[in-house]
Amino acid sequence: MSESKYSAPETLSFEAFILSLGTATLVALGEMENPVSKKREKDLVTAKQHIDILEILSQKTVGNLSPEEDNLLKEILYTVRIKFVSHQK
């Protein structure tokens, strides 16, 4: 199968999945440039949805993650929650 520049890798790790959700959350918070529009755009509804998904993953994977995966998920959740709260002010 040929890959275009938009193709996903053949396998996706849990870490890469969590990082992609974290990145999408930061984009929705306007902390990072939207790769499509090349602008910083704030969409708190989408950011909250991404945070909720990360929280669900955190709850549903208790005891099933490696220490590295668990730490990564906790760190990303902490970071995006703090940024979300600061954007609500």
C-alpha cells in the first residue's frame, strides 16, 4: 500500500494516540496553530470533548497501561485541564 503525506502509519501505538488527542486539544485551545488554517483558533467545546475522551480513556484503562503510558496520559490530562481552565477565565 502506498502512503501519501496524509496516511497514518501502519501501526499506531497507545502513546501516539494519546499524543494526537493531546495535540488536538491544544489546537482547539488555540495554544497551537491549526495545521489546516495555519491560524490559532479557539474552540472550547471541541477542547472539552477531547479532554472528556482523554478522561474516559484514563478511567477505562486503569491497571492496563505500562507505567510510561500511564504517566503520559496523566501528564497530558493535567496539562490540558489547566490550560482549559485558564482559557475559561
